Amino acid sequence: MSEFDFLADARADVARACRILARQGLVDGILGHVSLRVGRDRLLVRCRGPHERGLLFTRPEDIRLVDLDGHGDLDGYAVPNELPLHTEVLRERPEVGCVVHAHPPKVVAADLAGVALRPLVGAFNIPATRLAAGGIPVYARGVLIRRRDLAAEMLAAMGDRPVCVLRGHGLTATGATLEQAVIRALNVDELARICLEVAQAGGDPADLPAEDLAELPDLGSTFNDTLLWQYHTARLAHDGMDV
Ligand SMILES: [Zn+2]
């Protein structure tokens, strides 16, 4: 495959990721973005152009190729104000191939309500449970992450975990692949929904017992990420919402 064909396919997939996040309620309007590493020091990132229509209607041409300082073939598009959130992760975490940043209301509400994203459920959603069991850190500042020093603070809060809640703001989710990062973002949102609903119903259950957690298999990235990605992209196509 030529680099041109690779980039065209990758742009379409990043645009689909933005549409999926919007349809699942993790982003509203024009706020939020997805980036995908291309080689050592470039990334495709969702930008805003003169005909911006929001994440739900992201088109492949909204996804621009830039370097880690945000320079590239922008052609009238602007990189996100929070580009450093993406580029610092890509600089500091070589295993990361994709970064998702979204403003999911349930994740923000759960954190502000003091409802921790704990592993309450088990086989209901195994990847989400394992994510919660490993700990979901919180970056405790509600700032716009528009400078490298702020992105470095977020990374410090994140540690070696793949996701991070941003207090009063949203979330950052990473993955080796686009599919993995998107599904992790969806799983954090799912955890927030369950934990909030349990708390609102007056429940205060203990975490899943350790022996049950140990019994939950890791079904692998094909099952956890690829098949769900295929489901969500099929839904886009079914509803006439593919890019
Ligand atoms: Zn943001």
C-alpha cells in the first residue's frame, strides 16, 4: 500500500472514530479530538476548518497530518487548542499509537460527585472491569490542556495507565491502535454510567471479589477491540452515517 493510500484509509478511520464517540454521547458539538501516530514524529489529528460541523459529522479532510509541534499541511485548518495533550503522550509513551480526548458528561459528573470508577461489575464488561481494577487516575485540574507543561502534569497523573479522567473536563484514553483507544474511552464512559446509576439507586456495593476478578479471562484485542469497532462502524454505515 502506498503512503497516500495508507493515509487516506487512516483519515477515514479517525473520522469514523470521531463520529462513533459523538454517537455514543462522549462528545457533543465541536469539542473533542482523536489523533493517530504516523511514524516516529507525525500524527493525523482531527482539526477544525472553515466549514466545521461538529464531531458527529467529521469528514476525512478534517483529519490533518502534522508533526509533534503542530506544523504540517493545514490548508486553512487549525489544530486543536489541546494539541499538546496528544503530542506529549505520543512523545513520552512510545507504545501509544492513538489518543482520544473527549468530554463525556457522565465521566465528569461521576468524578465531581465523588463516585469512583471502581470494578463493581464482572463479566458484564470484562475489559471495563479490568480497566477499573488497574486504577483509573484523575488529573485534578479543570484546565484547557493547551501547553506542554499542562500536558506533562496530566501525564504525571496518568502514570503508566492507559486512561485518565480530567476533573471538570473529560477524559484521555490511549491505545496501541485506534480501535483500542476508542473502545477504552467507551469503556470508561460505561463504567461511569454504571457506577453513577448504582450510587443514584442508593447502592454501595463492594468491588468485585478478587477471586471473581482472577476468573475473568482476557479475551484478547480481536474480541475486545476489533469486533466492537466493527460493530460501531457497521452501525454508522447502517444509519447512513459512514464517512
Ligand atoms: Zn478538552
